[in-house]
Amino acid sequence: MKIKSALIILNGKNFCRKGFLSELEQKPDLIIAADGGLKHLEGLPVPPVVHIGDMDSSAPDIDVPVKDTLIFPIDKDHSDFRLALEYAHKKNIAEVTVFAAAGGRQDHFLSNYDSAVYFAGKGMKIIFSGTKEDIHFLPCISPREYEFNFRKGSTVSIFSGTQSVKALTINGFKFPAIGLDLDRLESVGLSNVCTDDLQKIKFNSGVLAVIHNKSKV
């Protein structure tokens, strides 16, 4: 059975155009533009998208095909990104790649980060795709493990997105770990280095945030 996937475009300045076009070739089931994120899609060969938000940062003359528009009040309890993730979750989307999540206000990025952790806790795999680094928010799939093909020599930092991650085991890195309980406030996972062409990550509970720096050390 095909895993349902979606692309979400936010309003940050760090829009990875090349990465977006690559993901577009995989024919995602759903494309969502959150408020001003719609402007990043202008001039790109996108199918009709869902436009979600309070529209406080959108321009009415943006030329992007839209199949549905969901407008929310400006005075609301959740961010436009959180609303986009909620929409995707209701559509049974299992994997989400997010563009332009960073490069703007830091409070917005922190909100985006925590929203990703929250929905990863519901079983959704989420990636923040950037020009220089990607952030993978991984739900627990134990007893199975995640496999990555990060470039040898590149830097990977691993943090607990939730209060804790239990029994973390990682292989293919300069500093491996076996059965490590990782707390959200710990920095022990900072700046590890890929030593193999294949990396494996496994844990028993929680949400893991894996930050991959695409350049070599």
C-alpha cells in the first residue's frame, strides 16, 4: 500500500527550491501552502494546492493554482503550520516534507519545531527541508529501525523532541550508542559525524529529532 505523503510550504525565507522540485517529482498526494508560503510556489509547475491560514501575510495577486482555501481568524489558538498539519493528519497523511520552516522569526521556528514534534508523536514522519540542513522528526517504529544514507563525513545532531527518548541505538556514526535514554535537555547528541555510507537509528519510545548538516565537517 502506498504511503500517503504531503508537501507543506511555509512563509520562512529559507525555501529550498531545488529540494521542492525534487519532491514534486515524487507526486505527493497533497500540497499545502500555509498563508504567505503560497508566494514561494509562484512560477513553479505545481498542481492545484490547498491554501490554509489567516491570510495576514498573503498577497491576493499571487498566481498559483488553488483548489481549496481555508481561512481562519487572525486571533486564533494555533499557528498556520499547526493548522496545516492538522489538515494533513485528518487526510491520513503519513509523511510530510516541510519547506521554508526556517529563515524568519525565531519564535515562529520554535513554534514550527514543537508542532512537528507534536504530530510526529501521532505517528507522522516529518522533515524540515532546508538549503543547508534537514531536520527529521521521527516517530517511534520499534522494533523496526530507520536507515539513512547521509554523506560520509557530514554532521548529524540527534536530540529528543519529546521529554525523553528511550533505548536509543545508533550505528554508522563516529560516536555510536546502544540503549541510551536521551532527555530533551541533554546535548550529548550534538555534532556527531557519519563514518559509514549507511546509518541506522532505533529507539523504543518518544520522538527523535535528527538534524543533518548537508556539508562536510
